[in-house]
Amino acid sequence: KIVWGIIYGTASLAALYFFMVAVKLIGDGFTLALGCDTKGAFDFADNPVAGLMIGTIATALLHSSGTVTSIVVALVGSGGMTIRQGVYVIMGANIGTCITCIMVAFGQVGDRARFQRAMAAATVHDMYNLWSVFVLFPLEVLFHPLEELSIAMSNAQTDSGAFSSPVDTIVKPLAQELLVVDKDSIYEVATGDLVCEPGQSFVTGGAFEGSSMGDGSIGAIVVVIGFCILVCSLLTLVKMLAKVFMGPTKRLISKLLNYNGYINILVGTMITFVVHSSTVVTSTLTPLAGLGVVSLEQVYPLVIGANLGTTGTALLAALVTGKSDSVAIALVHFWFNVFGILLFYPIPLTRKPILGWARSLAFSSAAWPMTAVLFLIVLFLVAPGILLGLVYMCTADSTAVEVIGYIVGAIVVVALVGVIFWYTKKGGRTVWHEFLEKKR
């Protein structure tokens, strides 16, 4: 048993390692593909709703809120974006970072009971960030508390050193065998300090160095390779964890995590701060929840702690620059997560909508897995597309287009209210549950 335990444990760590390599490759691939268009991608952030959607989409594509916040810190520090504009992009980045967990949950779709538990753990991350945005976004638009508090604190900045993430240290060597991206130059493009020349490449190493292909093609190939590795490593990780966390190990972990929720928040924060990646933490918790090793109530404080811990990367980077605006926007990320914790953890009643929504989506997804796919499509494609389109029309120079934008916006609001009313008051919930029963 001991020998097999060592074998399964080693295989689990190897699968987790390749999973992290895959996430890095996907992020680097999308970053490279964005390349010279990086600055243009954030040009629409002057509107709060547009900024929120841009942050969401960019983070979902890059699989890294750290990359997006680093770009925002660079833009704000160079004057290419105001702190007020950056606030909404940071909020969106918190929503976008949740996509990886749901993808991880699909590794257990073959077992509906496990899939339901895994989806609940994965989507509790989404629901926490969505509810934080629901409350803090309108407050920020009206009163700018995050901006004002962060600016006030940034004036008391001190120099600080940075440290390298141990995850980056072990993941980079293998990932860079395939692709090395000059991210510093891409950040300079985003800030306007560097102008892209025709045919310029940001590939500085790896198998594609010196290739005749364009950066867009190379980025696309690397993303596909990354997704293939992601799927294989994920399936292996789930199977190996099922072997490792059985019997005494499972009971021990459950007992440790039952001690105190606030301790779990601190644990999630510290682990994420050290490894510089909330994705690693939350994506590891998802299959463990599916296997029944940890409950949703135990996952929740660890996830919100991980959200807080991931703010340390941008804050350290900003402190090193010594620019007060950079520090301020990094503090926005920190305070957004602090206020989120204060709003949705200390009072048990405030946890109910988050845990309830996560359980409902998980239940529907277990009955009909397409529910989770539709949720991803709506959250990261349909909703951002509609809102960005409305922002574009409602702020257009043409009066006719502006009027059409407001009319379409009103129709969308009425339709949304109608669907909610039908679902809650006119038997929609019953119809939906009957549909799910047929799909089981």
C-alpha cells in the first residue's frame, strides 16, 4: 500500500505539473497572438461596462488574471489608462479567472455525482466574484470608494522587493522549450512605449524561434497544444487523486479543514501568495471536491483566500516601480477582494446566495452537462458581446445609432426581467426541472 501510495502520489504531482505547464502555454499562446493588438484590446475601457467586459474576456482567454492585471498596472503607470478605467478592468479580471476551474470540473463528467460536487466547487468561485461585482460595481460607478481608498494608500507607498514564484521556476523550463514570449515588449506595446513594426515577432526562444510563421499562427498552435496537454493531464490527475485520497487521508484532510473557516481563508491566501497562482489552488480544489475529500463549505473560504492571495503579485510589481498610480491600481485589486470577503463571509446569511447559486448550477449541470457549457458561453461570450455592442451603440457619434442602442438595451432589460419573472413566479422552475429529469 505504501509503495502504491508513493506511485499514485508521484503521478498526481506529475499530472499537476503538466496541468500548470498547459495553463502557461495557453496563456503565452494567447498573449503572443494578441501581440501588436494589445493596446487596441484595452482602448474601449473608458466606459465602466466596457472595461468590466474587456477584463472578463481578456482574462478568460489568457487564463491568467496576473497577466491582465500586470498589463493594467503597466498602462496606468505609463498614463495609457486612468486609475478609474483600470478599476473596472480589474473587476472583470476577477470574473474571467474562473473559467479554468469549470474546465477542470469536466474531468469528472463521467461520474454525475462527482461532477456535481466538482461543478459546485468550481462555480462557487464564479458566484463569489459575480456577487462581489454586483455589489461593488454600482458603488464604484457612483462613489468610487476603491479608487479613492487606493489612491490615498498609494501615497504612503514604500519600496519593496519581489520574489520569484516557485511554480514559475519549475514550469518555465519545460514550457519555454516550446515557446518563449517577450512579454516585456508586449507590455511596452500596451503602454505605447513601443511601436510594432511590420513582421515584428515577439518570439524570443523555444521551438518556434526563427519560424517563418506569424505570431498569430504560432500563438494558435501553442494554444491548441496547451489544451491537448490540459485535457490529458486533467484526466490523469483526477484518476490519481481518486487513488491517493481514500480512507484515512480523506478523513484527515476533512478534519483539518473543519477547524476554522477564517484559518482556511488565511491558508488559501498564503499558498496562493507563495505560488503566485490562484488557478493552481482553485483547480486543485475542484477535483478534490468532486472526490468528496472537501465539502463546498470547506472549499469556499479557501477559494476566497486564494482570490486575495493572487493580488500580491501585482502589488509587489507595482511597489518595485515606485509609481504611485501603479501602486494605486494594484491596491484596487487588493481592496476589491478584501471588501468581497467582508461582504460575503463573516455573516453566514450572506454566503447563502453564493453557495445556493453554485449548488443550483451544479445540480443542473450534473443532470445535463450542456448546462455548464451554456453557462460558459453566456458568461464569457454572449453577455460580454451584448454589453459591448450596447456600449458601442449608446456612445456612438450618430444620434440614430445611439437611439437604437437605447431601444435595444431596453428590450434586453425587459426580456431579462420577463425570463426571471417567468422562472420564479410562472412555473418556469418546474418546467426547467422537468426538462432536466428527462435528460438524466
